[in-house]
Amino acid sequence: MSLKKSLLLLAVVVLPLGILNAATTYQVDPKASKVKWLGKKVTGEHDGAIQIKEGTLVATGKFVTGGKFLIDTTSITVEDLKDEEANGNLVGHLKSPDFFSAEKHPTAAFEVTKVEPLTNGKDGATHTVTGNLTIKDITKPLSFPAKITVTPTTVTADAKNVAVDRTLYEIKYGSGKFFQGLGDKVISDQFWLDIALVAKK
């Protein structure tokens, strides 16, 4: 076989492999995606939701290899308090400088740096996601298990009970770690997120 024919045959074999392994970017659908939050204190707990603003997930073949999404901190809601005044007071407090400073920092962000397969994960998790979480312009590493599914047109990622230490982001209000004598007013240093992302081509 001539050199020319050999090179042509190699191109025919290699080119489809390159196409199959090409990275594909999927756009996060904010309306289809959901983030739920849970915060706890000595006397009880509160829960609510917060909206995804925008984002992307990058997949190569059937594997997610990267991505980033923004969370709209101005959209935070409280779902467990039915009294309108109490609900409004808590939402306002969560948006204040005591917590997320939504006016000054209207978005938080998570950027994926690594995704690894996970065996026998809780809640059906298939992978461990590692990345950087930014809140109030402070960035810290965060890892959590997630169930990830990749199809030619859609990527879904679901993570349950993602624990975030708020004090790492200078959110110290009501923290027994920094303030003494709070008694039953102590608020947990952690809050928890349920994240459900839907991204489409």
C-alpha cells in the first residue's frame, strides 16, 4: 500500500474518533433547573429556593468535563413561613449584609474543575463533582456527589444535601463559632442545597 493510501486510511479511522470525542457545550436552562436551600438553627429550620441565572455544562462523549453556573442571590425565597410579614422579614435578612449581601453581590457561582465516577453513591449519585464555589467574591473548593446523565441533546445533574460552610464566606451571623452567649439563637454554620441542573444543546 502506498504512503498516500495509508495516510488516507488513517484519516478515515481517526477522524470519526475525533468527532466522537469532541467536547460539546450545553446551555443550562434556568426555567427547568432548580436549587432548594435548607438552613437550621437550635429552635428549628427554614427552607426555600433560589434561581439559576445562567450557565453551561461541557461534556465529552458521555462524560461531563467542565462547566459553570451562576445563582441569582436576589431571587432567594422562603417556603416554610406562611405568614407574609415573617416571610418578608426573613427574605430581607437573608439578602442583607448579615448573609448574602444580594445588592452588592447579586450572583454566586460554581465552576466545575473535576468530575470522577462514583460507585454505589447515595441517592443514586454516579459521580463526585469537584469545583470552586464563589459567594460574596470569596472562592473556596467544594466537592459533592451527583447523579449525572448525558445524552446527545441534554445533560442533567442532580445533587442532594450539598453542605456548604457559610462561615468560609464571611457569613458569621448567629454562628456559635464566632459569638458567645447566643443560647437558642445559634444558627448552624452549614446550610444545605439540593441542585437540579438541566442543560441543553
